[in-house]
Amino acid sequence: MTVSNINPELPLKIVSGLRGVVHSFYLDDMILDRLRAEEATVRAGGGNIQVDNQGFSRALERQHVICIIKDPRFRPPPEATVILVDSAGNLLGTEVFPFNSKEYEDRGDAVWLSDGFIVFPNIKGNGTEAFVMPPVSFPELNESNGCKDVVSCSPAPTSDLMIKTHYGYEDDPRLASILVAFNDC
């Protein structure tokens, strides 16, 4: 972490005031190092498919990282937090939310794997598929409140548990963490 030109309490106050936020705090360097190592080991599909948490990688490039521990009342993300792609960048699947599900309901080229994820079976992957967790916007923090280059992400479930354990919070399945990272303006 670097010395900030802004009042570090302002971004924390903003995120703390959001509906569904149970706890919010800045992450220290020790836990960030442990999370970096953990995120590098994450796999999906019984260990067969790589998980590339690009949002987490981008968050580590920022000066400040806030952790939010949220409950189900927290707003949905503004865009997909998980996509399935191949190494050529072909979109093979995407997370879907209630606010955008209508655009996929009548498409014959989309197969619903769950209420929240679809795949496009007509698009053939090249054998090097990965689940990508892209950086997600977080509009509540912006240049008007001293924050630029803002990204948010969800850590892997094992990283979520590491955060809760490190800071002494219970592992309640109704609570999940989100990381919000930014640079000073």
C-alpha cells in the first residue's frame, strides 16, 4: 500500500453505507500476498478447467484494496463476473442475471446450465478453455470521490475463507466477499 492523497476513510465510508454490506475494511499486505498464492491454484470442473481471476490480478495493481463482506441484499454486479472462453478469446459461456436474462431466453444458440449461466454450444472451443473472472466496474467509487482506475472482483471461495479467518469473521455461507480496488486521483 502507498501513501494516499485522499482521505482513506471516504471510500471506506461510501462502501460501508451500501445496502447489504456487513463489514468493510482495507486489506493488509500480508493477506494480499497469501491471497495471490491461493488464487494461482484455483481450478474448476473437478480441477480440469483453469480459472483466471483477472479481476483479482487487476486489483493487486491498484494502490488500495477494500474488502466488502456482503449479504444477499447487496446489489447485483453491473456485468458478468464469470465467463467461459478459449485461448483465442471465443466466448463459450457467460453469467446471466435477472436484469439481462430476457436477452437470452429466446435464443436458440444458448443452453442454460443453471439459472445464472449459459453456454453457446455452437461455438467450439480450441481445447484450452478457462473460466475468466474479469474485472468488474464499481460505480459507487469514482473520480468525484477521489478514486480512479476502480475495479472490483470476487475472490475464489478458498480466498474468501482466508479473508474471513484472517480478520476473525465467521464463515457464514450467506456472506460473501468482494474486493474493490482503486488508485488515488
